[in-house]
Amino acid sequence: MNQNTTTPAAQPERGSRRGFEHSEGLRALLIRLHEEGRWAWRHDPEVAALMQYAADKYAALARRHGLDPWEAAAAAFDAMRTGAVRRADDPWAVITRAVKVTCIAEERANGLLCSVHQARRPKFSAHHDAERFSDRENPLTDYHESFAIPAPDYFAEPETSETSVRVGQAIEDAVALFHLLGWPVEAARGGMEYLVTRLAESASRAQAFESLRRDYHARALLDIPASSWLAMLRVVLGSPDPNQAHTSAARGVLHRLVIGEPLRALLVDDVVLSEVVLSAPDGGGCRGCE
């Protein structure tokens, strides 16, 4: 028998063992690290390879937002240590969403010269990026309205603020409605402020509804699920169907509050109650209804 004959080594079945680059392999690794305690992330030999893989995986996403790949890897690291990722159907999908939201907030924070926490809130992210006085050829004082001092008009009638007060109170009542019916107060207020701002900029309510429905950037900043966001639009703005333009379904709660309908009347409206409670981002539930 010829002893020099070599036989190829047995190759393992392709896909028989999956590493952390697959969702189930990642889940198994995260569960093991969680069970081993707080120091497992520092000493486990697989952690370094996992974070290098995350940096490579999200490098393009990070650069798109002007960030270093390791900043995206840090966001992935924060997400990996949460129980939501370990229990998710697809852990990598949840991590990718978390990294994307963080990258958007980091980019806005760098432009606005504020913290990432503030950049996630619509009241700050709606502003434009900071500019230096030297960024433009003409001095800022020559054209910016903030430095203009209009001449006083002694014959002008004082502006009435009755409408603005009524609208402001309607917005506060709408936020209270969503909060009482199970929405986190930050999600309710942030979504309402952003919605009203876009409504004021639109030519019609239907145009505002359609624009906000496709505003994925707003949903990412507000961190509101798509189903909850659409429910808020329907409740606040009413149905956009032109065939229902002259029906009660077309009147949203904002319109009803502005024309003087009290908040207590909305709290006994079964249609409004079911829509808001069932669409709450944390799974629904009415505060004080137990």
C-alpha cells in the first residue's frame, strides 16, 4: 500500500457552526456574556473580535454621518448589553436601528454644538447647524433679521394673541390626552411639537399628513414606531380621505380642541380612546384607568 498517498482532511459542513456574525450566534454570545457577569465583556476573548466586526459592519454608516467607525461600534456596544437585543427576533436588526439613530443624533449634535441627548429632541434638532460669523462674505449684521431694529409704528393696532393662546392650550391638552392614555410624556410632547411645526409650514392638512407620514427622519429622531406615528397623525390631524372631508372622522383632536371642545369630551370618545391606547409606544395602557 502506498504510504505517500494523502487524503484531503474532512471539511466541516458549511454553515454547521455559525459565529456572532449571524443573529442566532450573536444571541448565544450575548446571553453567555450576560450570564458570566459584569466583567465578561472585558476578559472574554470573543469580545474584541465582535467589536472589530461591528466597527467594520457599520463603518460606511458612520462615515455617511461624518463619524469614526468606532463611534458606531460604541453605539452597537451599548445596544448589545440590553435585554431587548438578546430577546429580539433578529438581534442584528435591532442593533443596526440603534446605531443608525445614534449616528443621526451624533451628526446633529456636532452641527448644533449641543449634547447628543438634546439633538434627539425636535425642539433642538429643528434648528440649522451653527455658523461662524466669518463663514459668509458679508457681515452677519448686514442681512440677518435678528440684528434688524424696525422703526416703531405708533399708529399700528396691537396684535391680538387670542388665537395663539387658544392654539397653545390645544397643543397642551393634546399632549395631556396622549400621556393620560399611556404614551410617555417625552414621546407625546416631542411628536406633537414636531407635527404642529410641520402643519404650520404646509399648504393644507392633507399635504401635512402625507409629508409627515413619509418623514422617516422624524421617526428616527423621536424614536417612535411607525404604527404609533401613523396613529398619532390620524388622531391629531384626522382622516386624510377626501371623501370624508365633511365628516366627523376628518376632524382631528387638534381641530376639536381649537374650536373649544373640552379635553374631558375627548376622554369619553371611544374611537379616540382605542386608537391612542392601542398605539402607545410601550405597548398601550391607560394611566389611571385600572
